Amino acid sequence: MIQSAHQTNSPTARGVIFDLDGTLADTLRDIANALNHALRAAHRPDAPIDAIRSWVGEGLPTLCRRAWPEADGNQIQELIRNAKSQYAAHPMDHTVLYPGVRELLTALAARSVPLAVFSNKPHDLTVTTVSGLGIESFFSEVRGYLSEDEKKPSPVAAIRMADGWRIPADRIVFVGDSATDLATALAGGMISVSVTWGFRSRAELEAAGAKCFVDHPAEILRMFDGPN
């Protein structure tokens, strides 16, 4: 359930920006398979999936550095190339929407709420994943990782989305599953909502300062049912 009284039945919410991995879709197994394929090509041991779960969320370069912290620059670049190539070849083998997500998107679209995706997954793979899930028509923009300068937690791209909708940032709900998403929302002056079904535990999110939680996608609708 939504835990913040300040944000329940909010009279201010007018648009939503979603994280992708761990928020809209369970992508973990396909990410892990691609990373471990690249690690094996570099004669490195597989990384445990629970470790990968904790590493995901800050972009592929950071994920690869966490998987092989002692690697030099050339080794990391090769690992990134191999992981991205493998993921591009197998982006949807195991990836699925979380239960209730499609219904949430449908209900928000019926309310004419503008929607976007902002992910730290490489941009082309973000677009591929959203398309592969069959949800691309819900979003006015799908944005993935394009540069270190504008990856989350930088709010620049999210603020640009809000400006494109002509909606003040403080009327945008930013939905994610990580401390990175929380930091992005706070830096952008947006309403932060943390999901409890994603890659991070509630305890970790609370430690990062999260105040507003949802246990099921449908709970987000309550923020759009009040007067605007």
C-alpha cells in the first residue's frame, strides 16, 4: 500500500516517468546471462545472480566494473562490448512484465496521463525491451543510457520530459525500485514512488530515504483519482 499520506490521492500528480528494470519488467535473468557470457569469454567466473541484482541500475559500464573490479580499461571495454552484444542477441528470453503493470499502464492511458520510461540500460536495448514487451504505445518517450553525464541520478532527462509535457516537475511521479531512482526524483523535484517488487529490498530503499512505497502497480492509480 502507499505509505505516505502526503502522496496518497495526491492532487498534484499529472504525469509518470517509470524506471524499466525491476520496476516495469523483471529483466534480471537476461541481464545476468549476458554478463556471465561476457565474463566467461574473458576467462572469468560467473557472477552470482544475487550479486548482479545488487549491481544493476547504474548503467552497463558500472555493472561491468562491479563484476570485474580489478580489470584495466581495455578489459572493461571488451567486457562491456561482449555483454551488450550478447544481451542484444537475447534481450527477451526470460524478461516479463511484473503482474499488474500492463493493467496500470492501460488505466493511466485511459486517464490521459502522459507516460515515459527513463532507464540506465543502454538506449537501444531499452527501446528493444519496451517494444519486446509490447508496451511501447503507452509512452511518449522511451529514454535509456546515452551518456554518463545524463544517466540517473542526473534529473536532466527527466526534467526535459516534464518540460515536453508542459507539466511542472513537482507534478511528475517518478516510479522506480532503487536508491538511484529515488535520488533522480529528489534531484528533479519530482514525487518519488518506490516499488517493493523490484531488485532492491524495502530496507535498502528505506535506508536511502524512501518514504512512499507501493506493493502493487494498481496502487499508483490512487495518485491520479483525486482532483487535479
